[in-house]
Amino acid sequence: MKKIIAILSISVVFLTSCGENKKEQIIKEPAIAVKVSGVSENNNSPFVTASGKIEAENSANLSTRMMGYVTKIHVKVGQKVGAGQLLVSINNSDLLAKKAQVDASILQATAGYNNAKKDYDRFVNLFKQQSASQKELDDMTARYEMAKAGLEGAKQMRNEVLAQFSYSNITAPFSGTVTNTFVKEGDMANPGMPLVSVEGASRLQVTAMVSENDIASIKKGMTVKVLVKSSNVTLNGKVSEVSLSATNTGGQYLVKVNLDKTDNSILSGMFVNVQFPVENKTQTVQTDKVLVPENALVKQGQLTGIYTIGTGNVAILRWLRIGKIFGNQVEVLSGLSANEQYIVSADGKLYNGVKVSIN
């Protein structure tokens, strides 16, 4: 019995010493060195920033006015095409049959017209010789005019059929790149249904949505900076169009920017930030803005936060609701008060409750 008690005593002492060692290790864990900053207040940026997307100046979704099966797709997505190049062929056997009927009608109308013209010319001469009455000449004139009109109508029907053939062979309206094909061989093409889309490769532009507070500061012809988010490339552009109505755009105003010369890495569909310089922004009514550097933000899925300094110099993750972007700064709408310190950078990995030392 004494031996068992001795063993238990030794075990308690061992566990106690292990717990003390672990506590000493936690206490002795070095704090992470961080740099903090206060929130900028009443910051008037020299430009207005809006989000947008790059698109081609020339773009078209091509469709047909006739119904028929798609017999051949001559291009693939990403292929460069020239103006007038054949893109899609649609079955036109019904048009061929209709054209044959119209050609037959033209032959019939031509024969009738030639016969009526000969009779008309004969009766004109007979009338001059007073060998035909005025009524006979009038009747022959009417017959001749009807035959002439019938021939002209048959020819116009032939022009209509020939015009329909252009809708069975879809061609590129301009030089560019095929961006999408909406049908496959064997599908039924219906009038108005898009078959293939083409974008012009010559020039690119940006469409951006600007809020009602900033639209008055944006003028046509002003030079802007365009930051491509995916590649962090900055481009030069010029405002080409400014919409004066937000009826159909949910309170946002549409602004188009023509881009200067771009390289092959800039593609249609890329998202950008457009910086509109506003020289008279300091003269407007000042509003309190809470701005933080974009690189200080922490993003987890759809959430955006920032690390602040809690009691005892520990890092506390605070979730934010952010607003507009001003260059490399982001407006904080809620979650961070004015003049509250936050962590700008750290020498180690931050997490909730970790000890930090402010440099």
C-alpha cells in the first residue's frame, strides 16, 4: 500500500512539473513585431475611383432571319476572322426550291411581256393608220402594262430570295476575334437567335459605373488611369462617353473610356479600376471618410477585416464593411472608428489573441 501511494505521489509531481513547463513555454513565446497606424480622417482624394470592365469597341452577336438546321460552323472560339469571312452555314434547300420557282415565274412573265409588247407595238402602228380604234389601243396598252408589271414583280421576288441566301451564310461584319459560338452542327437556327459572337480586335474600351456623388466631376475628353486588377498593369485612357441618366442602371451612371495602345496581355472581359482626376474635389463639401491601406485588409471568403490592438497588446480581428476604393486606400463604412489604431504590417503570422509588440 505504501508503495502505491509513493508511485502516485511521483506521478503528481511529474505532471505538475510538465504543466509548469508548458505554461512557461506559452508565457515565454515571443510577441510578433507589428506596425500600427491611425485611421485617416477627412481625406480628400485627388481622384474618383470606379470599377469597370474592358470590352471591345466593336462587338456583335450574329443571328439569322430564317429557320433552318445548322449545317456547318466554320470557326472556333478564339479564332481571328476577317470582314466578310464565312462563319456559319444554315441549310437552304427550301430557298433553292423557292428560287427555282421564282426563276420559272420570271421566264413565264418574260414570255408574256414580249408577246404583249409586240401586240402593243402593232396596235400603235394600226392606230396611226386609223386601222384600229382607240378602245382597242387602250386595251392593248393595259395588257402591255400588266405584263410589264408582272415581269418586274417576278424580278423583285427573285431579289428577295437572293437576299434570304445571305442569312443562310453568316459572315463576319468586321475583322476581329470569335468570342463565343452558341450553336452546334445540327441545331435548329431560329430567327433572332444568336449563333456566334465576334469582337473587333482593333481597339478596346472600358465601361465603368460611377455614383451620383461623383458623376458631376467627370467630363468627356478627360485623361484617366486604368488599373488592370489581374495583372496590376496601369493603362492610359480618355473618357469618350458620359451618360446623363441612371434610369436603367440602378442609380449608377455609365462612363466609357477609350484605351490607348495595349499589348496582347490585356483582354476583353478583364476587370479594372478607373481613376478619374478631380481637380476641384477640395472645393466640395468635406465628408468624414475612414480610409485604410488595401494591403492591411484581411479577406476570408466574402468577408473583409482588419487586425486591431486589443487590451494587453494582443491582435483582434475586426470585420469591416468597406466602400469605394481611392487608389491604394479603401473606405471603411463600418467596423472601425476614427483615430482607432490598426495593424498595417507584421513580422509573423497574425491570429486572434496573439501577443504583439508595437514598433
